[in-house]
Amino acid sequence: MTTCYFETLAAFAVSCLLSAMIIPKISLIAFRRRLFDPLDDRKLHTTHIPRLGGIAFFPCIIMPISLVIACHNLCTDSNLLSWEQSTCLLTLFSCLFMLYLMGMRDDLIGMRYRAKFIIQTLCGLLLVASGFCFDNLYGLFGIYELPYYVGIPFTVFIIVYIMNAINLIDGIDGLASGLSMIAFFAFGCMFVCLHWWLYAFISFAALGALIPFFYYNMFGQTRRGRKVFMGDTGSLTIGLLLAVMAIHLSMSDPVKEELFPGAIVTAFSFLLVPMLDVVRVVLHRLRNHQPPFLPDKNHIHHKFIALGMSQHQALCFILSIAWLFIIANTLLASYLSVTVLFMLDVAVWTAMHFYITAKITKKHPRN
């Protein structure tokens, strides 16, 4: 058991070290080759900044995990993973590689959204085939066990949904990476408590890869070639991993349900801000007869900035909101039903946005 704690720490440390070494090199090459994120009216940045930082995530996550598993098997003369876990891990790595290639193409030369949806859906189907699938909603809206013909499409939808939610929330420095770091830390702690070591390795390796990126994204100086964005390569990689963590924590398991009652709400509370934000934005676009995936300035970070906050102030507020949702849901999961807790989350989120919109309207009245 002590060995597994050490291995989790090793996965985190090696991932963090690799990321800290690779991201500055990627940024420097991108500046020299002028591989910049295009400027437009929707973007908040006004200088040329590369968006290839996410290229570091895939190798910096899979290498420590692979090395830790290999070292464990060699040093202890036992297999850390079961056959089912090995199948899931190899499928996950294959899907990450597909998204890695797709993300790089999109970041460099662009890619149609339909093609991206097809590849994302294919990844979802492969993960479902390997064993990641919702089988129980624990009483959400009166639904308990899910038949496979419902669980499979629902799981694929959630995977694609979370990937795109992380991609769309990436609008100001540190936001997507900050929310993802919070989620991976929370997932990792839960997996350690459950002794689900493979998923603890993945969570803390992803956390380690994000920490150096967060620093360069937030505090890197453009004139020194150290500022970098995540890009689709990074957001899709992180989004898929977060989706897998949430789904695995939501699948039926007697030990988990005894230790963490209401785990399905707790798991998705780690992702509540990006998931609810993308729903609100899409509904707003449909209400205004706009294409649902047309970029605009209606995300939560745009609203805080419209109130007069700086990007860093908006980031701190949104991360604080994420922590409050996580703490509240974790504490209330033992006392409230899944349905009541979910409806309470939606009600609080909706009321918060009505309040913010009213403040913006008062600050910037329409002529």
C-alpha cells in the first residue's frame, strides 16, 4: 500500500518535471516559427501568442503512468493492473493519441467542427467498448439502473459534452487549466481513498502536467517567448481524461457507494462550472436564433469582465465558485437526494447569472 502512495507521488513529480522542461521549448519554437493564435474581436488578448502548449500534455501524462506501472511490475514481481484495467488503459491511450493528432491539426491549420465531432464520437464509442459506461443514475429523476441501449449513447454524449465544455471554457488565461487542476486534484484524492491506483496515477499525472502550463499561461512574458495557450490539443486531451474520471467514479461499485454516497453528483460537481456554462451559452444562442457553436462573448468569464474585473480577478472568482460547488456538494451528498442536489446546483447557477446580468445591465444600460 505504501508503495502505491509513493508511485502516485512519482507519477505527479515526473509529469510536472517533464511538463516544465517541454512547454518552454514548445513556446520558443512556436514564437520563432510564428505559429500564433489568430486575433479577432472575440479574443481578449491583443498580442500574438502561440496556442500549442497542449502538445506537451499527452507525452507528459502517459510517460509517467507507463513508467510507474512498468517499475511496479518489475520491482514487485506482480501485475499492478488487471486484464480489464489494462484494456481500459490501452484504449484510453489510443483515444488520447487520436485526439492529440486531431488537436494539432486544428491548432495549426484548422479543422471543420463536423470532422472533430466524428472523431470525438469514435473515441467515446471505443471507451464504452473497453468498459467505461454509465450503468446507474442512483435515483436522479427517479432513474436507477440503466440498460445498455440507454447507457451506451448516454456515455458517448457525456464524453463529447465534457470535451467540448473544457474547450469552450478556455477563454481567459488560466481558466481551463485552473478548473481542470481543481478537478484532477479532487478526483485523485477520491481515487486514493478508494485505492483505485490506476486512476489516481492518471489524475495526479494530469495535475502535474497542468501546473507548469498554468504558470506559463498566466505569468509567461510574451517578449521573452514564454507565453503560451493550451489550444485544442490540450483542451481535448484534458477534457477526455476528466470525462473518463467522472464516468468511472459514477459506475456502480459497493465500496465506493459506502465510502462516498451520492458519488455521481460529487464527481460531476468537480466539472460543474464548465458543464453548466456551455449549456447556458448554447441555450442563449438558440434563443437568439444563432448557431449553437458560433463563438461569442457570453461565457461566464466574459460576464465577469463586463462587470469591470480584470482577467485575473475574473479567474479568481470563477475558481472560487468551482471550489464552493465542490465543497457544498461533497458535504450535502449524504443528506440530500441526488435529484434535489442537482436541482439545487442548477438553481444556484441560474440565480447567480440572473444577478450578474442585472448588474451588467445596470452598469451598461442599453440605449
